[in-house]
Amino acid sequence: MNNRPDINPKPTKLDKVIEFFAWAGLLLMWFLALRGYSDLPEQIPMHFNGKGVVDRMGSKESIFVVPVITSLLFAGLTILNNHPRLFNYPVDITPENAARQYAIAQRLMRLIKLAVVIIFLLITWRTLEISKGSMDNLGTWFLPFVFGITTLPLIWYLFKAFKKK
């Protein structure tokens, strides 16, 4: 049984900025996919290998797969973020530290949500550009970028979580 305090810390200004950019990125992704759809050829890139090279093609309708998946992840992370009591924590949650631990865990979830949106926004944009012939792959920078944008918030979180248990 989870007997942690059931509180939901108020978002800070920075949290609101992170949320704003996550929403803006999600809306931009849908805008790009909807706007670019009519100009797409019948076959477009659907999958990329570790080097960012196209290794599978699909119908032009598949341009909406990434925005749909991103929207589902976005919704799930948003809902989950309203229940920080349910998260797993690297420290014991007590009534004394719950508000602080919940707030930094919620910030981590917001940063992860923003990272997911940025990653999939880039994939959508690059897919459109590759389909138009103005680019030929995601780029060798993409996989290290994904690693960095997902790992750095976790490192930040662990540092903050253990700083003042």
C-alpha cells in the first residue's frame, strides 16, 4: 500500500515554460504533418537505422504515425505527472520531503515529455524533408542527440533528488 502524502506541488514559472514548449512542439509537429501531407510522394521513409539512414518505406499516410504516438505519450505523461505519489523514487518519501521530491520528479517528467516531443518533432520534420528530396537521412548526430536529451534530465534529477533527501 502506498502511504505517501497525496499532494500535487504547484508548477513553478520554469515548469510552465517547459509545458508551454512541449505543447508548442506537439502542435508544430501536427501542423507540419498536416501541411506537408498533400505534397508527399506515395512512399515516404518510415524507419531509420542507427546511422539515421532510411531502412524502410511506407505509405504517405504513415506521416501521421509519429504525431499520433507522440500525442499518446504526451497525454500519458501529462496524466501521470498529476499523480507524483505513484512515481518510483530513489529516496524514501516522507511527509517532510514529499513536496520537494514530488516537485523535482514532476519537473523530470516535464523534461522527458519535452524531450519526447523534440525527438519526434525532428523525426517528423526530417521525414518530410527527406521525402521532398532536400535531405537524405536523419544525420549521424541524431542518435547521440537523443541519448543526450534523454540522459541529461535524468542526471539532473538524480543529483537534485539525493542533494537534500
